[in-house]
Amino acid sequence: MAKHKIFIDGREGTTGLQIQERLQAHAELELCELPAPMRKDAAARNTLINEVDFVITCLPDAAARESASMIANPRTRLIDPSSAHRVSPGFAYGFPELNGRQRELIGSSSRVSVPGCHATGAVAALAPLVARNLVPRDYPAVVHSLTGYSGGGKSLIAKYETATGQAHEPLRGPRPYGLALKHKHLPEMQHVVGLDYAPFFEPVVGDFYQGMLVSVPLFTRLLPKKVTPRDVHEVLAAHYGGERFVVVQPLESDALLEEGYLSPTACNGTNRLELFVFGHEQQILLVARLDNLGKGASGAAVQCLNSMLGLDEGVGLA
């Protein structure tokens, strides 16, 4: 049986390298690549893109759009981990656990956009609640996300890992960014969750390589009916019941804390996303924990690829 040919366009980046590593478990795949001098040659890329079965574009948004525009072969299917196509018509959103239809939609699609890492946490926490009207569409949603520095790509990784002494001091504490409040993950958060307005989103980078916590507070006085943490937990547990990669942790989850602290790194090296519900009658806190390089990037891309190939979703993700 002929192997499926795959071209990772941008395989030298953090996400591309991790996807390549995860694909080593696929005996039925043939990874195709261009020689180093030809990787930025548009004609060479165009030729290879239209010779393979799958293109995975681990590129900045503009370059990802360029690669997508080169596809002329109807047999070539695209998986895009950039933010270029996450709300584009014709692209399936690559979060299989979103609802009862999304997994089939991804499997049959020729164009799939992999969710952003911050957005993955926000969507996982909020989308089931908005779909069931526990949280109204016009809710003034707030999303706070603490992430490791690997999400910033090669330049930020180098900055954190080469700075020493006084040069490293400014990097020791968590650093908020995206303070213009126009982060590129906002459109997909609003669109996929189903909100009337974009959330107020504050991303923060910490002095650790990978892992993240995405937090969404709920003020019960702003919800359409009286809701308790247990009500929210039951909805999320039912929605994700039986899912392999999204797990709703017990409502009484003190045993999973480290002396009262919630670690952002416990899902590192996995494609796992864990959801926590904390709070009381007036305030509820939803927290999604995931690996920003796993379920937040390369793991999600491979999960989508498996679905598109008709394989078990966990191949290469154990």
C-alpha cells in the first residue's frame, strides 16, 4: 500500500520539529522535504506542495497564506497551525472535542486550521457553556493565560535561554504582553465560542519553557439563571465524557494542587488538556491546563491529521 506523502512547510520551527518527531510513529507516512537551499524557493515549494497528499504549514501567517494559495492539486489537503485561517470559510476548526459534529467535519475536510494555544483553553472551557446558554452570548468574557516562553518562537526562546546575570533579571517574573488588546487569538475565541463580543484577553509569559494555564472567571450574577460550580462542572463533564485528550478533573481537586498552587506544566509532553472548576456561589473560575506545544500546537495538528487519515486519533500522541 502506497504511503501518504506529507510536506511540513516550515519544519525548522518549534512546532514543525515537534510535528516531525510525532510523525515518526506513522509507518504509513512518507515525510517529504526540500533541500535547505531551496526551502524559500517559491517554485520548488509550489511543485512539492502539489505533489504531496498533505501540507502542514508551520509558518508565519503571511507565508502560510502564500502556501495555501499555491495548492492547485485537489488531492492535496492542508493543515495550518498558523492563525491565518482560523475563522476562514472553508476551513474546519481543528478542535475535535468542540461538539458532536466537529470530529467528522475535520476528518472529511481538505482544509483544517489548528487552534491557537490560548484559544484552545478558552474554547474548551467556554464553548460548551455558551452552547447550552449557561453563559449568554453577550457575556463580558475575560480570559487570562499564563504560558511558557516556547510559544514565542525561536527569538523568544533564545532570549530566555541565553540571558544570564543582570540580563536575565527582567525575565524572571511573569510578563504580560499583547497590551494593545488586539491579540491574534481573539477572533477565533469569539467566533468559535459563539460570543457577541471579543473577550478581554490578557496573555502572560513566564520563565519556564512550556506549559500553560488558561483561566476564565464567571460572575454568577451576570448569568441568565442561578448557576453553581457543581452545575458548571456537570455540564463540562458530560460534554467531554469519554474524550481521550480532554479531561474534566474532579470538582474537589485539592489533591491535584501543589500546596494550594496549580502548576502550568503538569500536561507537558502530552496532548492532554485538563479542565478545572473552582469557586463558590458568587464567582466561578474555569482553568484549562495544557502543553502549549502539545494540544496547543503540534499535538493538535497530529490529532487532526490522524482523523483526516481515518486513523486512531492517538497515533504518535501517546
